[in-house]
Amino acid sequence: MAARGVKHPEAGTTSPSRLKAVFALAGWLALCFSAASLGGVFMPGEWYAALKKPSWNPPGWVFGPVWSALYTMMAVAVWLVWKRGGFVAQRTPLALFLAQLFLNAAWTPLFFGLHRPGIALVEIVLLWLAIAATLAAFRPVSRAAAWLLAPYLVWVSFATMLNFALWRLNS
């Protein structure tokens, strides 16, 4: 293990040592799952149960496994980008990732906490745009990272349609 990293001539960047990379992956996982933890604070509850829902609304048990897989893939994706030079070399893609993660975390309190599906709809559209921008910024750095974000973008597309349907059915 080299303390200073390994030079990647084709990318012009330095990768971190293995130990640093393992700790970084753990850190990215912790950060992503801290955003997910808001789901435990702002539970759907009686308000959500009383809402009119479209026929294609998934059962509640689907959301936990799907989001767990997505947060794991998000963490691995951002880690792959981070490994290509850290915050110095990947400032824009990593900043976009952090922005979309903030928007991701903000949706749950807006929808389930404040019971504001209309505001949450505007917010989730901003989240979708931020994810698309992050995916585009990741692609030149790591195609694998971009592909790891693709299911997240698809799921948030579905969640946006569901948010819209819930807003329309209950306004």
C-alpha cells in the first residue's frame, strides 16, 4: 500500500491507498444512509394511509429494499468518482452529488413531515434534475458510476409520477 496513492496515467489522477479507499467507501455509505435515516424520523403514518392513492401505488414493503439498494449503489458510485482524485480533481461531480443527496433528504420531511405533496413535487423535480446532472458529470469520470446512478434516476422518475398522482388525487 502506497501512502501517496497510485498514479493513473490515463486519467491523470492519483487514486488513494487501499486503506484510505476502504474508509472512504465506509464514509460515503454512512453519508448516503444518513440521508435515508430521515425515512425513520418522518414515517408515512395515518396521514399517508388516509390519502387517495393510484391503483399503481406500490405496497409499503417495497420502498425499504428498493431504497436500501439505491443508497448502496449511490455510495459506490460517488466513491468510484472520489477515487479519481478526490475533491480536488472531482469538485464539480462531487458537489453535484452532495446537492442531490441534500435534495433527496429534504423530500421526506416535506412530504411526510409537513404533509405538503405539492411542495414535495416541486422539490422532487429539482431532485430529478440534480440526479440527471450528477449522472452526466459522473459519466466522463467513471462509466460504472454513471450506470450505478441510472436505477436511482429511474426510481425517482417513478416517485415523481407517484408524488404527482398523490398531489392531484388529494388536492
